[in-house]
Amino acid sequence: FQFVQQWPPTTCAVRNNPCYQNPPSIFTIHGLWPSNYSKYSWVVNCPGTLFSNSLSPRIETKLKVSWPNVESGNDTDFWAREWNKHGTCSEHTLKQEQYFRRSHDIWKAYNITNILKNAQILPNGAKWDYSDIVSPIKIVTRKMPALRCKPDPTLPKNNSMSYQLLHEVVF
């Protein structure tokens, strides 16, 4: 599995249309993706049981914090899209409720926001080297994370600045 956490302010900054509200300033879940053991490859759209909106109220409450839809605000649509695209590929291991519970548990155990804050890497507009971000995550997760970055939309398209905005952390 690849566990993907996203930084909502970057998710919202790089969109053509603004997000539905001010994005939370914590890393949130983008997804738990069954992988074919390649660093950047995962399996998608497997035959399986499509999302049923029958998550327990307890897990829904937790997911609204850990796995919100920062783009449209419709959390259930985001969860359905992620389950139908990725979760169905894990159905032989995790049923729908287990998939979402496990995702939330991983988010709590390996919360990128807390890991970076503990390493005094704060989302304050400062520029960080790739290794500054990867190192504390690797220490806590014992996995080499992949960082996915996006160009800063506030810079002109032809700007030659070599930094980008951190968008996702994958392990």
C-alpha cells in the first residue's frame, strides 16, 4: 500500500478554481492505494463492491478531520471516489469500513504535520531542502517517503526559481 497525505493549502493554491473554504493547515489523507510494488505505481479501478454510504458515524466523524474534501467540501464524494478507484483493489484484504478505519489509524500514527513540527519544520513560507523534509519522516515511519511537489502558482510561468510547493507525502 502507498499511504498519501496532502498539504491542503498547496492543493488549493494550484487549482484554477479556489477550494470551497480556507483549507486546513494540517496534512490530510489523500488516499490509501494498493501498490504493485513500484515506487510510483498503484493499481486502480478493480472489480469489486462500489462505495456504499454506510460508514459508521464514529469513523465518519474521524474522517471529517483526517480525510476531508478540501476542494468541494463534499467529503462523502471524495471517500467514494477513493474507495471506487483504489479501495476496491484492496477488498481482498480490507473491506470498506476497515479500509477507512485503517487509513485514519495510519494518519494518526504517522501524522506528517506532527512529524514536521517536531522537527521544527513549520509551514511558515520558509524554504526547505528535500532532505530536511524527508529525514524526520523516514526516522518516524522507517520508510523512505516520496515527496510530490507542485510549481508555485504565484510565480510567473517563465520564472527559473528552483523551488516548489510541497503537495503530498507518500510512504
